[in-house]
Amino acid sequence: MTVHVIEALGDQRWADLLKRHPRASVFHTEGWLKALQQTYGLKPLVLTASSGNEPLNDGLIFCEVKSWITGQRLVSLPFSDHCDVLTHSASGACELLQQLEGRLGSSNRYAEIRPVNDELQPPPSWNRVERLCIHTLPLVLPLEELFQNLHRNCIQRKIRRAERERLEYTSGRSKRLITQFYKLLLRTRIRHRLPPQPLKWFSNLVACMGENLTIRVAAKGGVPVAALLTLSHRETTTYKYGCSDERFNSLGGMPYLLWKTIEEAKEQGMAQLDLGRSDLSNIGLVTFKDRLGAERKSLTYWQSGQIETGRLCSASLTNIAHRYIPRLPSAAVSLPASLFSAVGSLVYRHMD
């Protein structure tokens, strides 16, 4: 099999393939890829069996991640919950994966893929390294039925509480909303002892994704209490980031914002809400998504190459944090938000 390597951001054929292929997601799109490149210097490349003078019929997108801490690796795709190999046959996918393996050597220690397609069976040389789950909520039912499918006590009741409290709702992409979102994100990450991604990442996402990105904020008396960020591609809205001020959790800000997301996705004719990946050990998050009436299925990440147990890198940010954050003094949770943000800016380019 002869393969070619093209630059995803420099070849219109990649964008054309995304319009045709049923498994293309927001994580394959130009906006997401541009934000990766502008924030972390990652160059998205595509392996394809299509020659340079014909439309793309397939493609495996990846980035070469270079880090003096975690080593060099090929990832499809960094910071993305999932990223399918875009082919029309299982054999075609396996051939592209073999070609990706062929790019491993003394510099790149391993390759990683994150397919949401559970029918994909990589070659025997690939190993399961991460078992997660993903939730999706079909939006074909009438809005009233979608509401009735929400957990009565844990979700419906909190949405009604938010409405009684007259939470102020704002959505868009303004600098003010970015600032409100990021302050809540910092608070949430400090609470969970996780480094936040840099503000530059979110600013670049807003600039690169344009109308395909929405920030939603709920406030009480002018004080933001919860926020989330969603992405859209074709008929799917993807919930990517959520955060809150824990002092106001009783007001139901997050359930309220997710319900507003569902309402607006229905109005826009979206077919499903992708609620993203969850670590199976995060029982609280998995249960919360279950209670939204979403469908849960397994999500497996695969690696090939020099896989090392206990290495300082993992597809899961949670696993990385468990290795790094406990080494900080317990006083770290009270560090200024600006310092925690600086830590995130330093370490994130070595993660995921």
C-alpha cells in the first residue's frame, strides 16, 4: 500500500473529506486543528492512500508531540476526546495504522489512536492502554420527552430550582464570557487539584472555531455560578468543558446550562449531544451523565510501540495528575489562581 502524508491545514481535500465521511467529528475540523497548532505548536498531518491528484477517500490524522519530559510520540489526536480513522473499510483502517507504526523509530516512542468506532480492530501489535466511556444523547425525541428522561430528583429538580432562582443566562463568544468561563475553570481545577489549560487555548478556540463554539454562563445577582463550553459540527453538539463555583452548586447551575444546551441544540436541528469522555473511575461524573438520559458505551485508546508501565505520560489527564499533583505540598490547593494557571501553561504541552 502506497501512502501519502499531507498537511491537514494546507489541503482543501481534507476539509472536503470531512463533509462526506460519516465518522468525521469536530476534532477533525480546521478550527480545532488550528487551535492546537497556534497554542501548542502541533502540526496536524494526514496519512492517506489517495494520491496528490485525486480527492481523499480516507485519512488518519495525527500530530507528532515532542516533549523533553514525556518523550516524542504520534497521537491521533492530542487534547481530543476521540478521533476516528476515516476509512470505508476495516482493512483500510488497519493498513493506515500499520503505516503510522512505520513512522516510529528512535525519536518517536509510540503511536496512539482514540477511535470512538468500537468496531475498529487494530493490528495485533496495538495494545489497549486506556478504558474510558463516552456518553451521547440522541435529540430525536420531542423536548418534553427529553426532559422527562432526565433523572427526576438529581436533574429535573435542580433545573426547576435554577428557574425559581431566576439564574441569569448568557451565551456567546465575547471576551467577557471567556473571562467569566476561565475564572470558574480555574476555581474548579484548583478544587480538583488539576492544572488548567492556559487561557490562550480557550482564546484560540474561540477565534478558530467561530460560530461553531458557544460559551454558556449562569449567574446569580451578576455573579457567575456555572459555565460550559460546547463545540458544534454538522448535526452534533459536543460538550467539552464545564466548571462551577461550588459555593452555589445548590442553585442547579450546571444542570440548568446543560438543559439550555439541549434546548438550543434542538432548535438548531442537531441530532445528538456528545457529552464527551469520562474516566470509569470517576463514578460521580459517569453517574451524572447517565442521569441526563444519555447512552453510555466504552471508549478504548490504543497504542503501539515502546509502551512503558509507570511512564510519565498518559492519554488521560487524570492519570497524569495523579502522578504529578500529589507530589506538590498540601498547601498547593491554596496557591493563587494565577500561579495554578502558570503551572498549567508549562505542563500542558507535555500532556495528552
